[in-house]
Amino acid sequence: MTRARILIVGGGFAGVECARRLERALSPGEARIALVAPFSYQLYLPLLPQVASGVLTPQSVAVSLRRELHHTRVIPGGSIGIDTKAKVCVVRKITDEIVDEPYDHLVLAPGSVTRTFDIPGLTEHARGMKTLAEAAYLRDHVIAQLDLADAATDPAERASRLRFIVVGGGYAGTETAACLQLVTTAAARRYPRLDPRLIKWHIVDVAPKLMPELGDRLGTDALRVLRQRGIEVSLGVSVAKVEPELVTLTDGRALPCRTLVWTAGVAASPLVATLGAETVRGRLAVTSHLTVPGADGVFALGDAAGVPDLAKGDGALCPPTAQHAQRQGRTAAANVVAALRGTPPRPYVHKDLGLVVDLGGKDAVSRPLGLQLTGLPAQAVARGYHLMALRTNVAKVRTLTNWILNATAGDDFVRTGFQRRRPATLRDFEYTDSYLTPDQIRARTHALRPR
């Protein structure tokens, strides 16, 4: 018998979990499994703010694919187009070579990219927090601003270098601002020429509440902690214009600032647009079995898919969180196996287990299984959850060791060289301009289409 070709696009929570489960469920004689991923690791995204703050090393949150997957062929690159009629996935390898990967069953888990808007200067001057490289780059950039402000003789330059604005009051933005604010506060002791009162952190969000998913009580508690630390929070406000040394808000304020961190939500991977399939709220429309209607053998899950949330009902979609992506990976694997063996598929159903938000130090807010916690108990739950969620024992030991080392020895506030003379843009890190158009894909795969 010819072995089925299973191709998984994406090395995040959903894609890697699907590959792991397929390896367990299928014998080598049943199928050939391949995974398209630009990096040789699975990024544990929830801990990215702690990489930016230097609490964790990048290796702590980069879980090796080679440790997790034993029989899967890993293709180093990214999918830039899909022809569901020809059953071909077009892949750009990390060498920029473009190859065609045929499949019998395709699992799409390409994740998401930073969502941007048509704001003057945004894409040229904003920094993101979606990738490991961005987190390392941001840490270098923030420490560089302290170094340059300490050496500056112009008060205006010093003020603009010491103001940091984070746009987005969700989990990523709030945790990034909270963790990095602790870094700059601690670092100020090593810069005797800097007045710590000049270091200003500012969270901006167009929404009326901070992290509304937490509920009123925990959202208010988080807001109180941030403001007690001196972090300014402006709600109901957005950014109107970004310049190299100035950020203008929609309420008219013009703030001297050379660091704008953009975390205002995510959008499905541009790969979604190459399929020509139906979308819902910008994500691929899928059934409860994670199949894409009208696309034979195609499954979609994770941030790029609008998966019906059967636990909530009323047309709700699963939120783009790690716990849903990982569990969708298990369901997708089970349904691929069902398709191969001719057994009934199963729907995806998962009740949300709660949320954890690490604000750095001793501060956190958590809602495990509906229980509302703050302070040290919430911090214990948050860090315990993250340790359990990391896939390998090596990653768990590294992370725990980093936490202990940072708590006991502190930080040396060293720049490691990621900071370049020419600031990198969101596009540089996320490669959002690499995808083919539907016409380019059809031209490439024309000969492979059934007649």
C-alpha cells in the first residue's frame, strides 16, 4: 500500500501537538508525516515577556522540535501558498528556495501575525512582541535607551529615550509593560546619572477595560497594581501617528518617545488568503471536526482557524489561546487518523480552564477554574501552569532554574548585540510580505491539477 502523505503547516502549539499525536497513533507503514516550520523549536509564547525582561533565556521558551518529534520530517521554512485542488503546498525554505510539497491530508496551523492598522509611521517605527527574535531585540533596545539616556547631555533626548509606550491592554501588552517596567526600575540603580522618576511606562488601549476577559474584579486588581508601580494606563485611547521621536495619541497628546511596542491584537496568518476559502472574522471557517468545507483532506486549527466553541455555543469561536490550540492539535490528529482508517471523526469540545497573567515579581492575577486569585497565590498558579505546559523536562528545568537565578542574583542589564544600527520593523521579523497571490499559486501548480 502507498503510504499517505500528511503535511502539517506550523510549528506552534497546534501543529506540534498534532504531529506528536500522529506519531503515536500511526505506524511508519501507514503514513509519512512532514512538518513545515521556519524554526527548529516550538515557541512557548506565554512566557515571551519574561524573555524580553531577561528573567528567562531564549532557550527556556524554545522547545526543541528534535526532542519532541522522532519520526516526522521537519522542513525548515514557511508555507507561502496552497492549492487545494492540486493538493500542493508551496514552501519557501530558509534558504529562499521555493519547493512544492504534495499532500494527501493537510493540517493547517500557521498561527497568526501582529495585527496592524493604517496609522502613519506605525510599521516603520513600532516594535512587536510576537516572535523570539522580537523579544530578544526589544530587551536590547530598552537597555540601549537607558545607556544612551545616561550618556545624553540634551534633556529632550533623555526624556524621549526614557518613555516607553505599549499599545494593547491584553495579556501580551500588559505582561510586557509590567515585566519590562521592573527591569528599568531595577536598572536605574546602576545608572547614577539617571533620575528614576524620568523613566515612564505607558499602556494605551482603545478598549474601555484592561484585559476584559479576566472580569471586572481581576481587571481592576491588575490596573491597581500597574498604577501603584507608576505605569500610566490610558483606556479608550489609541495611537494617531508614530514618528521616530514622538508618538501622538488620538486624544491629542504628543509624547516624546522612541520606543513604541505594538501588541494590539493578532490576525490570522496571510497564508489563509491564499486558499480562497470562506473566512469568519478573518480566520478560516472550519467545522466542529476542524475540516475546511470544500477542501478535500484539509484541516485547520489554532489562531488561523475560526473553530466553533461548542462549550459556549451561540456561534462563539474558540479564542486564540495556547490551551485551545494544543487541544485542537489532539483532535485534528485523531480526525486525520479517522480519515485514514474510515472511522467517524470527533468534534472539538473544550471548556476553558481559566487564565493566568504574570505581572512580574510577586504580582499576578489568575482565574483557574473560575477561582479568582491575586498576589503570591496567583503567581504560584501562573508559574505552576507554565511549568506543566512546557513540553520537555529540559525546558522545565531551564525555566525553573532561570526563575530561581533571577530571584536570587538579579539582572546584569547586558545588551547582547541584537540591536542593529537600522531598527528592524514588524515585517522584518514576521515575513508578512513573503506570500504568493492565488494567481501565482495556480500558475505554479497548473500542471498538477486534476483535469
